[in-house]
Amino acid sequence: MSEGGEGFDPPRAAPAAPAPTPGGFTHFDAEGRAVMVDVSAKPATERLAIARGRVEMAPATLDAIRAGSLGKGDVLGVARIAGIMAAKRTAELIPLCHPLALTSVKLELVPEAPGAVRIEARVKTTGPTGVEMEALTAVSVAALTVYDMCKAIDRGMRIDGIHLARKEGGKSGLWEAATP
């Protein structure tokens, strides 16, 4: 640093916790800068989020998954582990997500004829903020893993319909997606 103080930023007062904007967004401060929402005053409650999605594929690809004949191993087992790992690392992947102590992450990958794998993630915690992003991340990474392990025989697969199906806990309580 030079004598004139170049390169020195004087200390600033900590900004107040952001109030929701008219659209309800809380990840911006009064100056429009991105911030992590302060959840320290929120009570810890039991929370659950369920997310779902699908990987659409050729029937022959689904047959290969079921038969275990792909050279990379157990597609559904590896995708399940990948989804669980992803849920645990969501705060490292999504800016402004809180790192959470997850109490349960369960993934179900179900083959569906003629050519799809349905994926559901159930994520739980007890804390001041929800686990929707963790459930959505788990489904997304599980679907990407299915794609990665099967792309050698089917590059036309499509990841589809990833969505939050249900959330429980917190101030807003129960929310469920409308069924199509």
C-alpha cells in the first residue's frame, strides 16, 4: 500500500438484513447487491423437500440399464450415490445457498417402460431454512449421471420435468405442486 492510501478500502458498516423486494426477492440488499439471506433469527423446524424429474431414453437403453450390460457398471446405483453427494454439496454449487446439516437424503430411481427413468429425491433437515435446492440438485445430478453413463449408446436422451413436488416446514408450512 502506498503512503497516499491507494488500494485501501475503509471499513464499512455491515448492511442491514435485506427486506424482501416488491417481488418478494430477499437475495439483494438495498443497493441491489447479491447477499446471502440472514436466517439467524428464524426458528429451527423440521423441513422436507421432494423433487422429481425424468430421463427419457430409447427402449434399448432402458433394457441395457436393467440388464446391467453397460460397461460403466450399475447405472441406477451410481446415479443414486451421485445425487446424494450433490445434495450434500449444494451450497458449493449454488451461489447464496446456505450450507445445511442434512439429516436424510433418499433417492429413488425407477425404470419405466418403454424408455425412461423416473427420479425422486427426498431431503430432510432440522434448521432455519428449507432444503428445496438440495432436493432439486440431487435430482439434477442423478439425471446427469444416468445420461453420462448411457451416452455411449444413446446420445438422444432427454432430461425432463425437474421440479419441486412438495415442501414441508418453516413459516410457509406445506406446499405441493399442482398435479398435471
